[in-house]
Amino acid sequence: MEVIRIKYDKDEITKKTKEVEVCFKCSACSIFCPITLNSKKYDLENAFIAQLFKGDNPDILNDVWMCCACEKCVVVCPQDADPTEVFTNLKQLSYQEGSAPDIIYGLVKQVVNTGSAYEISKSTNAQRKKLNLSEIEPNEAVAKELKIIAEHTALKIKEDA
């Protein structure tokens, strides 16, 4: 049985979850992982989680954003590791370093500027009206509060996103 140690230099990736530092590569996590099951790039032999923990594939960090935090890997891990926590830390780190996917920065900008994760279009409100639902208006008060929170937490918002 091969022991895998995370080889990333960034201590902040694992500081919250020391149990994840040791993985026995049993592939239990990969058997249930939606990424491994649905991506041709990762099969059980080249499992996403095992590839991530090895740290020898720099492109794998782009794929960490595919993790939907379903926590199936956490539930089945016999080592009580928490790969989802590692993915969350890697996502946070890549966001802070400016290397997250552009769509993530666009989503953050949308939420902070409008208070909504989705653009509220005229057609959306027309559909709502047909269903006897009230129209949705951008909530300027919420957006103002979110901007204050972003400023006080040093949340980076890419203007070109």
C-alpha cells in the first residue's frame, strides 16, 4: 500500500485538517467521486483525489474547482481524512492568488455588486409575472452591505471579470 503525502509547499492548505496529510491511496474516495466518475481525464487508476494529493501534476490545481463539496470522499475515507477541506483551502488560495477560473471572479463581482448570484433579466421577471410572482429587483441595500464586507475582509474583486 502506497502512502501519499501532500507535497504542496503551502502550509495553509492543510493547517486546518492534519488528518489529510496521510492518504493510503485505497481509492475509496475515488469510487464515489463525481469528478472521477464523470471525467475521462480521471479514472480509478488516475483518480482525481490521489492525483491532487501526490502534488506532481500542476494542472490538477485548475481541476480542484470541479469539486462540488458533496463530501462523498469524506464519508467513505477509512483514514477520516477530509479531502473536501483541502479542496476548499486550495480554492481559497487560488482565488487569493488570482488563479481561480474567471467565472468565479465574475460570480463574486455579480454577488457583491447586485446582491444576487444571477443576473435578473427582463425575461425572468416576465416569466415571474405570468406565474403571479412578484418581480425581482436588485437589492441595493444588500449590495452596499456586501461591498462593505468585501472591503473589510480584503475580498478581491476583479474588475475585468
